[in-house]
Amino acid sequence: MTLRGRRKGEAVPQGVVVRLPIYFRYLTELESAGVERISSAQLGEALDFTAAQIRSDLSYFGSFGQQGYGYNVSELLHQVKQILGLQRVYSMVLVGAGNLGKAIGSYEGFRKRGFDIKAVFDIDPHLIGNHHAGCVIRSLDELPKYLEENQVDIGIIATPKEAGQSICDLFVQGGVPSIWNFSPTHLNTPDEVIVEDMHLTDSLLRLAFRMNERG
Amino acid sequence: MTLRGRRKGEAVPQGVVVRLPIYFRYLTELESAGVERISSAQLGEALDFTAAQIRSDLSYFGSFGQQGYGYNVSELLHQVKQILGLQRVYSMVLVGAGNLGKAIGSYEGFRKRGFDIKAVFDIDPHLIGNHHAGCVIRSLDELPKYLEENQVDIGIIATPKEAGQSICDLFVQGGVPSIWNFSPTHLNTPDEVIVEDMHLTDSLLRLAFRMNERG
DNA sequence: TTGTTCTTGTTAATTATTCGACAAGAACTC
DNA sequence: GAGTTCTTGTCGAATAATTAACAAGAACAA
């Protein structure tokens, strides 16, 4: 455990960013199951990656294993949590209380990992005043004022595509540094704003493409 | 329009598969807006890709543009639909009628593009018999029989992680060729089964990572 | 102990992907 | 209709990502 990761500080490839949450998820399962140690070969076997890839990925952040032993599950999970930034809590705001917004707001997993939905907004007068995700649904008109008065880490857009860009602009205007976008449209933002897209239809179309690619 | 795509038949890089639905989405918007023609430079500008990448991506499937003109929006959209396999209809089965299942089932966009949810299953006796997505919610016990009697293209898993693998096994056993997986777990399947993962938490963790990567 | 088995982190080779540049040729201008 | 402007599809160079191989050293067995 005395070695330093050679590549610490290097730019992290896109693929590593995709795989880190997968490692986190599986390590959490292993820890719950009481598994104490695991090798890169076993991890690879379980998750369909090569062992070399897993070792290479981790080496961007440090040296967490031991020759002849592998990785201690709890220790590695702890490190991956640090890498992902899960030692802190994130405040989120949700715009859109339709079916998808409801599903996002009621998923307990986010809160459990430190992602708290602090407020919910919608434009539909029928929904305003209802309770959802432990919050009163507020009018979209109040969003700018809310962003002035509260520090928000992540803005969630769960609206139809027509509203996506304008909600995004409100978030950017209000100083929200990152956006989790479920609306099926490409958002234009300044470079410093981080956008993570979650496009259900795109995912389904990738599936269709891959079905046709073969036979 | 007489040239053949040089790379037609070559293996399609992962990145192209990710970008095709983005092109589809934007071209659909353009067509609705009545735009007739577009160049790779304009497409790139709108979607934050380089023009060269867009031309290169399309060249895997053919030559759809014209020098000095660019692409005809309707024509290119038609071609992209063909490439993605949207000329046919897909029958889907949804397992899990919780919040997320409800959101998936009630999204009209899927049906509009030819993806039909034909049946919904859940294990919760309180939900069975209720209507959802135009279907009666059936007991999970009936899934194997349903798969024997009906041709299903895509199985959707919208259950907690504990149930993910066993539902997946039922789909594979029942001859379902592809799986759209929302349950937060890695599925083990035979090589010929196509799995497309939609892990909300993973997406949120990627966002957190990127927030911490900078400051 | 001593030797054998594991398994890491790293390197170098391989493979894959992206991008700038350009010839070819259509569209547009006057 | 002659010349200029555009824009494609493709090539090769540059960049990026993955993988196989291996030295170093810990764990384990007898």
C-alpha cells in the first residue's frame, strides 16, 4: 500500500468514468454479502471486463491492492467512494413532477448515497401545492428566486423536450454547476457547466440498432 | 447520391452507436421545424461534434450528402431511421410496475416510434389486476407461459436489483433476444443476448465524479 | 525456513477512434 | 457560362484506449 499510483493526476479516459460507478455498485454488493477480498481477475469475471482493464483503471487514482492478495473489499469500496466524491452530500432541485419526475423523486437510493432533493418545481398549476419526494411542488416561476437564496449542486430536468433548454438556462443563470438532463434534447451550456444526459429513447434506439446489426 | 459508402460493412465503433440516436433526435426536430437542408458543419455546431466526425460516422452506412449542398434533412432522417431499424415495430414486455415502471409504460414517445409494450408483469399482489400502459398488470408467475405463447423482441426490467438477474433468466429462458435493464445490477447472459443498461444511479455518480474532477 | 503460487502496478505493443486536410464536384453568383 | 464558394467522402496522421506480458513482492504450504 506504499506505492503511489503512477498515473495519478493524468486525465481520466471516458471509459474509466463509465466503469467507476459499476465497480462501486458491485463492491457495495460484495461488502453487503460479507466478502472480504477480491482480485482483479474475479472482478473482471463478474463484470465482463479484463483484469488488466480494472487494474489500469484503478491506477489512475492510486495503488489500492496488494500482490498475492488482491484487494480488500471494504478498503477498495472506501477508496472508490472517495474517488467518486461520495464523502459529501449533494443538494439537488428537480424540475418536472410528471411520471418520470415522480420516479426520480421517489427513488430512495439517491438520498441514501448523499443526493438530496431539496425542492421540486413544475409548471402545471394542478400539481403545484401537492407533496412529492418530501417536498411541496412549487411553481416554476419561483425557481430563479429559489436559486438565488439556496446553494444547489445539481439541477434535474425531467420535463418534455420543449422545456428542456429554457429550464437549463434558468439553472445556468442561477449558478447551478451541473445538470442531470432527462429531457430528450441536447442542451447548450457554457463550457464550465457539467451536463449528464439520461436519454431513455436514445438507449432504446441503441438497443434496436444492435438487434439489427447482427441478423 | 451514387457513391457507395466506403466503409459499409465494417464494424461500427461504439461511439457511432451512441451518436446515431442523437442525430436521429436532432434531425427529427429539424424536420418538424421545416428545415430542408443541413451541412455536417451545422450539425456539428448544434450538437457539439466536429463536422469530420459526423461525416465519418455516416460513411459507415453509405453516402447520403451532396457536395456544395450538404444533406437533405428528410432524406437523411429517413436513412438514419433505416440504419437504426425503425422501419419495423418492436414488441416489448415490462416487468416491474413500480414508479419507474409506470414512468416507462406511460411515456408515449416509445409507442410513437414503434416500440409497443404488449404486457406488464409484477410480483406484488396488490398491483396485479390494475391497468397500466393500456395493459392489465399480470402476476410474474405467468411470464414464462406468456413468453412461450408470444413473440417478444425486448424485455424491460424495471425491478429492484435483487430481482434483476432472475427476471433476466426468465427472459433468456423464454427466448427474448434483447433486454433493456433498469435494475441496478450487472446481468449475466449468454453472448447472443443483447443487454442495454439504463442505470440511473451510475449516471448520477458520473456527474458527481466530474464535479470533483475539476475543483 | 524455503519454495511455490498468486496477484499487483506498470510498461510496451496493439488496437481503436478522432481529426485535419484535400481532391472532387455540386451549387451559386454575376 | 465562367469563376467562385461550398461541402462532401476519404485518406493518413495523430491521439486515445485496451490488452498482454512481466518484474516485484506478498501470501501460503510444507
